[in-house]
Amino acid sequence: QLVESGGGLVQPGGSLTLSCEASEIVFRLPDMGWFRQAPGKQRELVATIDSGYGDPYYVDSVKGRFIISRDNLNNILYLQMNSLRSEDTAVYYCTSVTFSPAGPSAAGSWGQGTQVTVSS
């Protein structure tokens, strides 16, 4: 079970850092990703990071603004979000991902998520 935290209300242009921790002891987090779901929209991929070298992948809408990282010692996944925009408002989720020729996709279960609201 993964638990997301760090969401909140922030003004446009502000920053937030989200965290994702395993509620149970795990040997090592697998390939991981952040997803988000805005009101009335489908859940979408935001960023992924592989379990080996930590290579990141970002969707175009967050490139240059968000940074995904992981602490393999403590099994924590992070998402640093900078220059936030109103369109980033959503519930953010973390889960394991799998990679295929079609691209990355969610492979694990969903937690409660953490709400991010960007508004003045």
C-alpha cells in the first residue's frame, strides 16, 4: 500500500513537493510513476522513474517544471512541482508502472491520493 502526501493549496507560480511512501516494508520500490486526475477528467500519467538508474520520463505538459526522484534507501518517491498552473489542479497518485512499446502504464493499485489545488 502506497501513501501519498504533500498536497495543498498553492498560488500560481508556486511550488509543492509530493511524497509517496510504502505503508509496509518493501525490499525496493519498483519502477514508479505519478498520475493525476482532475475533476471531470480521466486519470493521466505525469512522470515515471525506473528502479535502476532512476531515469525519468515526463509528459510534455510538466516538462521543465516537475522533477521526479526516489530515495531507494527509504523507499520514498517524490514529485517536486514548480511553476504550478491552475491546470495542474488535481488529485495526485503514485503507483508502480510497467513499460511497453506503447509507453508507461500503471501496474499497481491506487491509494487515496493527495489533493493539489493551484489557485489565487
